[in-house]
Amino acid sequence: EVTSNFVFGLPKAELHVHLEGTLEPELKLSLAQKNQINIGFETIQDIRKTYNYNSLSSFLDVYYSGMSVLQTEGDFYRLAMEYFKKAKENNVRHVEAFFDPQAHLTRGINFDTFINGYYRACQDAKALNVDAHLIMCFLRDMPAQSANEVLLMAQHHREKILGVGLDSDEHHNPPLKFAYPFSNAIAQGYHTTMHADVDQVDSIEHIKQALEIINVERIDHGTNIVENDDLVDLVKKTQLGLTACPLSNKFISDDYKGKEILELLDQDIKISINSDDPAYFGGYISDNYLALAKNYELTVEDVIEFAKNSFKTSWISPVQKNIYL
Ligand code: ADE
Ligand code: ZN
């Protein structure tokens, strides 16, 4: 039987968490007061009442509006540090965390402000025994030219960023749109991943483009490959990582997608369990494991396999990986 103690205690890597998605209502209110920003709500309960999305776009509206409270380098540091403390409680030893530069740049926040806050938190996370790294995401509902500009800004901070990703609203925003910034990023030595959120329009076509044209190293979510045997074979052959997020799935498509996730695990796909936007989807990484355990009769072996996959498909050095496998 899979117990809560076992899941919390098992060493894990977290490969799919958006730092802006770890903004808890308490911190949101506190920063709003400090920075004198009117977010339209005065209590935690009022904020939580708006967390009732049922699609990617309705979630994203709430997610982006919440970020307005993040203003200073210290605010970004505090946000990331509070998440790293949660990571420690979940025995997450290694994190590759997403952040959304354009969501801050478009509000007039400088690149230096958020990158320096986030990076300082990554360095201080070492004291918690959490090995923390950053993945810079391009917003796919913005023009490719804007992604190019972000990549240029990041050149001054190259050593602080482990990889690039692609997130936000997927509809009519295929991977191919970002072929140029991604090939440029690969040439600069960044690792790469892209979102293929559950049950999106053209999901299979998007995953094909990400794998065959962009040559990404991982896919975030991506569980819709179960619909396509050729894609399952390809993902299996290439040992490519999929980062599943059951609690997120439950909001976006009213289904944890546990059946699909377990089917892929059984087919030896390198799929891991992650938290996506834990402050918005009702739980951190262990809660995501436990949601599957409770609803789909996970075995202890399944849980161990997911955790091993998280290290195997992480971007830590092979030497460091051996510690965990
Ligand atoms: N940004 C934050 N969370 C996201 C998700 N699950 N999908 C796409 N964009 C996101
Ligand atoms: Zn995500």
C-alpha cells in the first residue's frame, strides 16, 4: 500500500513547476499590501473563490492576473524560496523550475529584477539540500520575435539558466512557430522542453512538431501520445521524458489522466509526476502522487518508477544522477 509517509519521504526530482504558479494566496495578499497593489480581493477566501477554472485559458487568466503583485527582486526571491521550502518538505532533491519572463517584462519589470531574485533563491536552496535550476519559458501566445528578444536579454545571464521551454495558451500556437528561437537556444547550449497540455486542439500534431522538427529533450504533459502508437514508439525509443501533472489535469480536463499515465508507465515510457502550478491546483508534488495512488491503485513499485524517471529525465550530470538511481 502506498502511504503518505512513503511518498513524502521518497527522494524525487521536480521537472515541471512554474515558479509563478507557486504563488500562494497568503503571499499574494502580503505582497499586494507591501507593494500597494489593488488585486480586487481582501481575503484569502475571496482569492480562492476565483480558483475554479475548467480549461487552460480560464486558468491562465487567473494565473497572469495574480502576478501583478511581484515587483522587486526581493519579491521574486521570496516566491522562489517559499517554493524551495515546500520542495524540501516533499524530499525533492532536484528542481528544474519554469519561469515566464514575458509575463513580467510586459508589466514593466526588468529582466535583471526577476532573474537575479530567482537565481539567488536557487543558490540559497543549496542550504536546504535542494539542487535548484531555472528553465526560461517563452509564452507561445506572443510573437516568435518576442521570444527572440527574450533570448537576447538572457545572454547576459546565460549561466543562470539551464534550459528553455514553451508554455501559455496552446491554441493556434504550434511548436513550429518557435522553430527559430528554439534552434538558436539549442545552438547556445540550452536544454529544451515544450508544453503539450492535456486534450488541447491539435495536440498530436504539436507533439510531432516538438519531437521531429524542434528536437526537444522532454515534453511537458504530452500524455495525449497514448492516442498514437507511432508516437508512443518514438518516445519510447528516444527515452524522452514526459512530465505529467495529475492535479493540473483534473482542472484543465476534469480528469487526472491516471489511466493514460499508468498505461504509458507500463509501456516503459519515462514519465514522471510533477506539480505544474501547485498554488492554483491544490497540491504540491507528493499530493500529485497521492491523488493517483488514491484513485488508480498505484503500487509502491509504480511510485518508485515515477521517482526514478524524474531523475533519469532530469538535466543533472550523469555522475550526479548515479547518486539517485
Ligand atoms: N503556464 C503555467 N502553467 C501552465 C500550463 N499548465 N500550461 C501552459 N502554460 C502554463
Ligand atoms: Zn506547466
